[in-house]
Amino acid sequence: MTLELEKLTGKVEEMAQGAYQQQQQQDKVLEGLLEKLYANRVAWDKIREAMKTAEQETDPKWYRAARPLDEVEPLDVVVDPPPPPDEATVIAGDGSQILPNRHAAYLYSVINIGLIVYYHGRGQAPSQETRPVLDYPNGEDEDTFVDKGAIVNLRRDLAEIETLVDKAWTFRREEHPVVALLDQRLLYWPVGSSGEDEGQRVLRGWQEAMIKAKDGRCLLAGYIVRPGKRSVMTMLQSLDINEPDFDLGKLEERSRTPGLTDATLFRRLLLAPGQRSKVFVDVSHHNREFRSRDADNEVCFFYLNPGGRPRKIARVDIPMWVARDPERVKVVHSLVYNQCQIMGDYPYVLSRADELAVVGGQDRESLEVMIANAMEKYGMAGTVTAKESGKTVARAGRTRHEGLRRR
Amino acid sequence: MVTFEDGTLAGAGTGRDEIGRVLRASTTGFAVGSRVQQLDAPSFGCLVKAQPIDQREAIYGLVYDMHIDDDPLVRRLILAENPRQSVIEDQRNNRLIPIEMSTLTVGYSVNGAIIHGLPPRPPLNLDPVHICTGREEIVAFTGEPGYLRLVVRAAGTQVPVDQLLVAHIRQVYELRGNDDAWALSTIQEVIDLLRSDYELLMPTLETLSEALPLLPEVADLGLGR
């Protein structure tokens, strides 16, 4: 059977109607927040006081807001893209994985990291490489190995930043700026780990990589498409904290208004491609943990209009040591936008790093043949389960019958 | 058996002239995958050979189509602003998209002996493919015109037979050192092979006379011209 679309017609209509109504409500809230943003554009004392009270009176685990990095640029500042440096090195890394499959002939997992080095301003082809790592239950219980699927994801995240920073480290003596770009948030927090220890190990490794990037003078940045953060909105809502009957609960992450994010707010503000918002500091217990490890690791961010239609908003995460130097922010801003211009709305190097990292179905098949050949050499033939072989047959070349067509 | 001056047998590749590797093959033709850097040498109508690394036959073919595929990333780059030089270099040098060349099989060689006919078996995937530009090998393969039968029998398929014949004859004429006698006898063979296909013969002869202006006899060879 395939998906019978006609059975979903009513539900799809309902979905569209619901989205429209939600949009109407959101627009009203958004107008209020924008007014608050303009009215308090330089109300630094009020912002500081309100946030202090909010942090004291809410559950620190659930209060996630944004603090203005400085008291120079107003809250509603719109910064046009500066010209990029004449020369720079932009490095991007991305990762993919094959999770262990209980039904496959052999148990293994793979992490593959793709790296690309783009020589901005030099007109030459970028260099690229991949770093694959194979893991297998070397004497380990097979069930335990299969259950480690979530850990493979954590290790991939760690491998992404470590590999990226290791590569950037080799350029540390370059005269011109070096920017290292990740396709995810910089304020990393391990989730879905079945082992707490592994999560903590990955977190420590992540923070150490950030320190190494700083030591190598590499401007590390995380690029987030369609960001879900609503920290700036929470900051704006916090300004009313001294109003009578103020509901503290609405400042906490768990009671967020569905669909409304900072990106929806900044879509109204950053109208032209390349424009960025003010730089904010993330306020959360995660970032406090990052700061306690190294004050320079505290994660800051700005929103960016990367270009393209309809108007999109991306978030760029940067560590504190980059954020507090306007020249460094300028370099990151200009080069990230410069990369976005190549494809229209997304950094070219991140597309290429993803392309290098991704393990396609054919690659996977080839690897499995390679493993099978090696195993058979030692008389270790494996078999797939009936479930796996049934799925393979059913999915092979399945197409919807569309009647006879003339060729 | 043909042994060239450098001691190699007909069908043996030198490695210097590799233009790609076999992507897929059948008895009547094979597709070659090339990198952009390998695109300088081959051209439409040129003689190439799939050269197995083991003792199998080398298969000769004429390039009749070159195909450059796109993909979603290339399409995005086309829609964006003028692509930068570094991006063009990246697409051409780093990305793993082969240029595909289709060839029509016109012969093979076994132990150095050249045979104009379909080979007993096609080349295999990833067999290296070389371009034949050495005068000796060209002279050896094109000495007899029998291989042209395999070109003419492709009429009616996707092979542009008239253009392929013209491009091939012009190239070989030059590689043989402007060999007038060879050109005239080869064109005579084309006339004989296409005598019953006037619609294909006439444009072929017209294009040939334009392509080889130093050979005024070409026009005279045409039916009644």
C-alpha cells in the first residue's frame, strides 16, 4: 500500500485553517513586542533590573533569555553587511553517521566528517577531505552496542567540532582571518544520551574544542537555519515584570507561545539581505555552565538576514571572545553573509561540507560489501534478519503505477 | 599483429593518454566517465579504446556524445549571482560528477591484432579508456575501412551518423598527416555503404566537402556532383 492522499484531504484543510488562525494571534503578540523593542531601545538600566528580577524569581532551569552584549548599539539596531576582508580562510565541517542496525548482517557504526577549506579572495578551488571512523562491538555485548545509537549521535557532534577546530588550528599562523563554521548551535548540550558519563565527556570535549579555537585565533561560529530560540522575546517580556498581576510562568521556556520565535520578530526588522541584529548574550543555565568552564566560551549570537525569498532569518552563534571585539564580529558577519551570497541564502561551505559528510545508500551498500568480504575471508559469514531482507525487497524501486505512457 | 615503434602492441595503453574510465558498457558501445581535467583531449568523433588491465581485449570506439549532468547544487548556483571563480573551480575539480561520453564500438584487438567488428564481450566498469592519437595506431586501425560498417549500421539510433563520420574522417585525415589518398578511399567507402540511403549520404558528403576544402575531389565523388 502507498499513502492514500484522498483520505487526508479534510485533515490537511483543517491544518491550513489552524495555521492561519494561529498566525493572526501571533501577529498581535508580535506587534506588542516590536513596540516594546522600539520603546526600550536604549533603556539599559530598566533592562538590567528587569532581567535581574526575572532571573531571581523564575526557575533557573527554565528561564532562557538574552542579554544585550553592550550598551552601545541600541536593541533595534540594524547593521548592514560590512565588506569582507580581501583574503580569509573559511572552514566548514559537518558530520553524518550510520547507526548500528540490529537486523543487518554485521553490527557496526560509522561517523563520517566532511571538511572544506574555502580560500576567500584567492580564486582557487577549495580543498576538501573526509574523515570516516568505523566502530564495532569489539568483544562488547551486541545489545549494548545497538543501544549505543544515541551515543553515536553525540560522538558525531563532538567529532564535528573537534575535526573542524583541528583543521583550523593548522591555519593559526595565517596573517588573514580564519573563520570556522559549524552547521549547528555553539551552545551545545548533550541530549538523548543513555549514559550520563558519555554526555559529560562529549560536553567537556566540545568546550575544550572551543578553547582550542580561541588559542588558534580561529573565529568559531555556529550557523542555525530557522532558529527556534525566543530569548530576545523573553527579555522583552521580562521588562513588564514589575507590572501588577504579571504572570512569571510566561517567562519560562516550557510555557512558550507556540510558533513565535525571535526569528519572527527579527524578520520584521532585518529587511535587507546581509543585515544583522544586535549581538546578544544567551542567558540560560547551559550558558552559565559554559562560562564557568571558560569565560570566553560564553555563547553570544546575532540574527542575520541571509538573503533569498521569502525573507528568512538565521542565527549566528559566536563565543564571547569573538563577540566583544567589534572587528571580529565584523569579519564573521561579512564572511558568513559573503558565503550566503554564493547560493542565495545559505553558506556555500556548509552545503559542501554536508555533501562531503553524507553517507548515501550506495556508500552504505559498498561498505557492507567490503565488511562482508573481509569477514568471509575469516569464515565469518553474517546474515540479515528476515525483517531487513523483507524491507529491502519491498522498498527496492517502488513506484506508483501511473498508467501506460507513451515513450 | 601490429607492434608499434615503442614496442607496445596494438590495444596497449600508455597511461599518458587516459581520458576516463568505463561507466557502463554493452557489446555495441560503452559510456566513459571523465573528470573535468581530462576533457581537453577527447572530442566528438575521436577514436578511443577501453584498455583492460588484464588480458582481455582492448575495445575501440568512436565518441558520439558528451554529456555533462547537473545536480541541485549546480542549479542553485546558476540561479544565484555570477558564480565566483573559486566556486567554479570547486565544482570542476572537487565535486564527484563525471562527464559522460558515449562511444560506439568499432573494433577490438586481441594480442595486438586489430579486428573491425563487435567484440566477444564488452569492457568492464572502471576499465581505463585512452584516446588514440598516436599516428601508428591510427594508421593501423584506419588502414582498412571495415569499421565504418559499424558506424553506418547505427543510423536510426541516437548516434548522429553523418556528423560522426565527418568529424572522424577529418580528425583521422589530419592525424595521418593530411593523407589525401586515405581520405578519398574512405569517402568512397562511405558512398558505397550509404548508396541506398540518399538522405544520409548527401548531407554527409556536403559536410565533408566543407570540412576538407583542400580535397576538391570530395564533391566530385558525390552521386552526380
